[in-house]
Amino acid sequence: MSAKNEKKFNVVYGEAVGAVAAHSFGEPSTQMVLRTFHSAGIASSVVTGLPRILELVDARKKQQSPLMTIRLDKSYAKNYEKAKQVKAQFEEVLVKSLLENFTEDLKNVTMVLEFDKEKLAQSDLTLKFISGKLQAKFENIDAEQEGHSLKIKYKSKKEMKSARTMFVNMRNFAVKGLQGIKKATVQQDDDGEFYIITSGSNMAGALDIEGVDKEHLYSNDMFDVLKVYGIEAARNMIANELKKTMDEENVSVGFRHIGLLADAMTYGGSIKSAGRHGIAGNKASVFARASYEETVKHFVNASVFGERDPLKGVSENILIGKQINVGTGRIKLAIKKEDLKKVDAEK
Amino acid sequence: MHINADKGRVRKPYILMENGKSKFTPELREKLKTREIDFNYLVRRGIIEYLDAEEEENVEVAIDEAHINKSTTHMEVDPAIMFGLTVNSSVYPEFNNAGRHPVAWNFMKQSQGLYSTNFNDRYDARSYILFYPQLPLIDSITYRTLGLERHPQGQNMVVALSTYYGYNMKDAVVFNKAAVDRGLGRSAFFRSYADEEMRYPGGQQDHFTLPPPTAEGYRGEHVYSRLGEDGIIEPEMDVKEGDALVGKISPPRFLEEQTSFGIGEEKVRDNSVELRSGEQGTVDRVMLSETIGATRIAKVRIRSIKIPEIGDKFASRQSQKGVISMIVNQEDMPYTKDGIVPDMLLNPIGLPNRMTYGHMLEMLGAKAGSLKGKKFDGTPFSNNGAALVDEFGSILKEYGFDEFGDEEFYDGRTGRKFKGKIFTGVVYYQRLWHMVSLKLQVRSRGPVQILTRQPTEGKPRKGGLKFGEMEREALIGYGASLLLKERMLDQSDKASVWICRDCGDIGYYDYIKNVAVCPLCGGSSLEEVEISYAFKLLIDELKSMHILPRVRMKSD
């Protein structure tokens, strides 16, 4: 490697960056376990500390506290009333939250939704609006208004199962606001600008709302980020969230180690967890996979598919007793001393 | 109304009050002293009452006469009984950090002393006897009640709170060589070995005897040279590791094949008891007896003298432990203007963090006591701290010492006087049974496990220290590939295996025909390869579950 490149990366050829990152990550994490469970009394709805780190590293689809931080456009940011209006568009209002009662008649594939008058008034909604929304979202339905009730009939085939799932989905439908956003609050920063924090993440929906600063939209849900902004953004989000959580616990880990982990989780174009279903489970070597978890499964599958293990990795080489391909073992002799003499003689 | 009269609930005695005064009058106290009355008399007369934890909630207890007020209903018999054995076992515990008391108690458990006066007749598996145990200069009511006066477990040592050229960093202590030579902390270690003449089904039996050289597993004449005619070692014999203590022959492990010559000479196997590895000593006592099942048993007790050496552990009754890091010649130790050389140098940094003020108070008190020839009482709450310091100070002054226990010291190595004064006193130190001579272990070569061919683990098996997964990861991270290979292969389970070039299965070398053979394909084109034996085992195991791994080789 040239001196120029070496300076650029600041890592020596053959350096076991992964192992070093794991060490740098693992050692302070053990201290975190001790501390997080001792900070009793601080009731916080946001998951932090080791549980959060595990959530990120395991790439959980359903994380415990998804959050969005929404900055507002300049014309909205200084005005509290306007900010509140934007906020109102976020909070989801589910159909079931407005109901007083409902009855399903699966034989005739109809459902009667009895709405609560006061709740409708509170949310500033009319039955007409709701029936319009429902008809726009769900196909093949008829909505008939009767007093404070809405009679819904499934027009297509009299299939009970699909009707039932649709009725359930219908009750969980957000007539107002964004799907998945349970709560939104307006906050003020040190500069006096208002911004919104939501519990729940729906970036695609947030981008459609007027007044949202589209360049400063932030979510801590990696799959939402992946869906809307792509894998690079998700990688940065994972790394930043890890760093943030570590900083909150006063644990300092070099960012390159965290970045490496985020890279390893995302370089394939999708988010992979660090466990046996992700990075570790997708290793090339049979022996490396078998020496981690589910030994028998990997050996049996390898035998069924006639897998070959080229012995390129670290773990398998230690197992059979070969010099590993890392560090000093990375450098191979290009030409023997005797052969060099021959070359010199030819010259 | 809540009546709780559970069997076994814990209760504690209190003195009752009458008209704002203790019912336990000075007259009764006098009578009790002269043994005219006893404790039960007081309980029967309603002077002392037993309360349980729930009753305690509704009474007001005065700690002593001075604290009695209008609402007081009961008085403590003695403030010290509010603590259990743990706290009461140390002296001046009320001056120490509460968290240190369990630690101090733990150290007391581990102390070597005079655990039993009939130790000479006992065959304990392990026992330790201090050569010159002393009574502490500071003791307590509990100490005397427990009968510890008859079972002392330490010695009063002259301790200076001083560093010594960095040799007593952290909890290390420096000892005076002359004091050790005079017998300070010297003790005897006894270990008993037992063996029995077992009977086996089929009428076979073990025999205590000198094993014949024909016995299976005979270890050579020198091993049995100290055994007597009966096969049991003679008393006062010096023995070293591996020496047989009880010669015993047992019938063979497996049933013998019948030889064509009929029943020949019965084969026997050597099953003697040998001295533990790494130990040595003198045979102290031998006992021969019989079990209930009428089989003979032999017990041999080995004695070895343990002189304090670098690495041995000591602790005071105030949870201050330390390991000897250096034994310094007396002439190199610091000495006072009176020519007193301390037995022990303790680093003062051990004190502030642990907040064991009792340790310093003991130093001062025992120093005053040793000058005056008097023992002091360290029962919890029996003294006032400031008054104690004054009392000890006046005694020290009386004998021409600094009233705070500080001494002027001269460096034994340079002869120069130290700038500051050094706090010096006497502390009751216990020698704990963690001694290097029983723990030291080294290995360069040695036994391996049969199954994995990896080195054994543990001291009795002459094992190595495990180079575990975390250590392995550390070497990977450092990139030391050859060191890693040495640890994982060369110094562990390196094995030479013949592998077939054609089918990739493991073969063997036929030394009779002088050719390598592959049992799978029958070929003879094999290559000798060095792999870890664990890998060979893995291949075998995979084969046993119908998976055939084939090894393909590439020449360098």
C-alpha cells in the first residue's frame, strides 16, 4: 500500500479492524449493562442504553419507541399557532377511537359503526368525511349513513375471511393524521424556533405535509429511513443513533468502529442484524458459521448442498490450525531468496 | 389486635422501665455480679422482656441510662447486642464503615490459629496451626464470650503506616525478616490422606502392602522406599511430591482372560496413595483402623512448616488485608529513635478509601496497652471515641511517646531521618490460609487430556492456564498470527494426520508395509498434514452423523 493511501485510511495493511471494533464496542458495553439497570427512578418512555443498542444492532423491525423530529419551514417555525396546525395533521385518529359500538354481520358482509357524537366533535370530523375517506381507501364498499351510524357493505364476493380482515383494517384506519403516529408535540428550541416531535414514525407521510422542512426530517426508525431515503441514509442513521446512545451513557467509542458496524450491517443494500440471522449467519465459511450458533443446522445444510469451504476467514483457520490471514499472516512471500538470486543473475 | 407467636421467631431481650427509671437497679446489678441471682431471675421478675421484630415497632428503646426520657419504655441490655456476631467480632466496629464488617468477618474465618486444642489427635483434611498465637491487646465482650481467648487466631504486630521504596503499593505489605525469623506468623500445615482396603464382588479385595514390581502401574522403587513392611509409611519420614504414602494393590480393573495354563499368578494393579503434586512435608502421624464394614482404613497426616514468604496473605480484624510483597532485612527497615523496628509496613493509602478508623484506633490503643501492660476493651459503643484518643494519648505521653502515636523514623538503608513522622502502633494481625506455597503452579510440558489431546486444566492435574476465547480474540485484534498459531496449535493439540489426495479422507501410515493407506478408497497417495486434533475429532464426529467432509489440499 502506498504511503499516500496509508495516510488516508490510517489503518495498517492487514489490521483486524473488525476484531478491534468489536473489542472497542464490547468492553464499554459491559459497563453499560451495569449502569442502565441501576438508574432506577428515571421514568422515560424513550428506550436508551443497552436495550436501545441491542435494538439497533439486532435490526428489530418493531422498535420500542420510534420517534420523528420534524423541523418546520421558515414561515412556520416562528409561529406557534401555525406549528400547532402542522402538528394537528400528524396525530392519527383511528376509526375505532371514535366508535361507541360496532357490529359485524359476516353472513351479509356488513358492519355497522356507531360513532360517538362528542368524540367526532372533538376531532372536528363529520360522518360524511369519514365515509368518503373509507371509500377512497377501501375498494368495493358501500357506506350508508343512518343517524350517527355508518353501515358498511362489502360489495364484492361474499367471502367471509377477506371481509373480516378488511373490517378489522377499517377500524384501525387513520381517518385523520398519519398512520402510525400516536402522538405529536410542539417543542421550542434555544433559538425560539418551534419543531415537532412525534411518537411513531411515518416519513413518507410527513413529507407530504405542508410546512415540513423536508431537508431536516429525522426519524430513529431505520426501516422507515431505508424505505424513504435509501440505504446510505439508513447507514448514517444507525451509526448516529449508536453514537448518540453511547454518548448518553458516557461511553466513548471511536466513531470509526461504530461506522464499521453500520457499514457491515448495510453494505448489502438491506439492513442485516449482527446476529445469527444477519452478518454472522451469512458468513461464507461453513466452519465459521457452525462455530457460532446452530452448529448442526449449518453442517447438515452444507452436506446437503455440497458446500466448499475455501478457508479464507479467521475462525476456520484457527479451527484447523493454520496461520490466520490477518495481521502478520496477511503478508506472503512473493519470491524466495534463492529465486531472487536467479533473477539477479539473469539481469 | 395482632398476636404473633410463631415458633422460631427471633426475639431480643430488653430492660423494662418503671416510673421513668430502669427496672434493673444498681442493687440488682450487684446481686448479679455476686451471682446471687441470674439472668433468668430477671426475666421471671419482669425486669427483662423478650421482644420480637413486630413488637419492637411499638416501643421506644433508650440506648443507655443517659438517653432515657419521658416516652422511653425499654432500655437496651447492652448497646452491643444490637449487632450480630459479624460486627461484634471485630473491635471498635462502630468506627468502621458498615460495609467492611462482613469483609472483616470473612477474613476471621480464614485465619490460621489454634482452631482446636486437640488438633494433634484429629485427622482433618486440611488444618492450620499458628506456632505462637497471641491474645489480642484489644478485645471485646463478644470475643471473650465466644471463647476466642482459648482459640487465638493472630499475633500482635508492630505496624508502621509507611511506604517502603514502592514495595508495598496498594494492599501489599513489607515484613521484617528478623521478625519472621523469630517466628512471626509461622504456622504448620496439616493434610490428611485416607485409604481403605475395599472389597469387590467376587471375593477380591485391596491389600495394604508394598506393591510388587510386577504390579500394573508400578512407579519405581524410589516411590515406595519410605513405606514400612506393612505398606504404610513410617512417621517422621520426609516426603516429597509423588511419594507413596500408603502402598495398596487392587485387583485388575477388568476381568482377566483365562490363560490356557489354568489359573496363573493373580495379576494386581498398584493403587497407592501418593502425596499431592507440588507439596512436601513430614509424616506427622499414621493411624490404622477399621470401618463398620470390617475393612481396614489407613490415615496419614502430613505436616509442613509454613514460614511467611512473599505472596502470603495477612489481615487485621478491621478488614485490612495484605499480601507480603517483600521481606526486608532488619537493618534495611526503618527504625525509630528508640531503635524499634516495625514488624510490618502498611501502606497508608489503604485506609482513607475504606474508612476503617477502627484500625487506627486499635493501633493507638494496643500501643498504649503494650506499654502499660494492660488490655483494652473494644466492645461496640462501650467507649467514646474522643475520650479513647485522650486516654491512649496520656498513656503514650506517660511513657515518653508522642501522644498521637507518631514516631520519628530513620531510613535503614541510608541512615537519614525521614522528614515526616510516621504513625506507628500495634495491630492484631491474622495469617490467612491463602499461601503461595499451596497455590504456585507452573507448566511447560505436561499431561494432556485423552479425548482432545489438549493440555489438562487445574493444579492437581499439572494443568496449564487456559488461553480462552477472549484471549484468542485479543491476538486476532493485534494481528499476531504466528503467536496465535503457537497458542492454538503448537502448544496445544497439534497432530500429524495422513490425508488422501484422491478422496480427501483421513488415512493412516502402515509402518509394517512402510506405506500410507487410505481406508476409504484404498489408495496410497496420501499427504502428511499438521492439523489440530480438535479438527480431526470434528471430522470424525461429522462422519458419525453421515456427513463426509473431504479435505482438498494445495501445495505451497
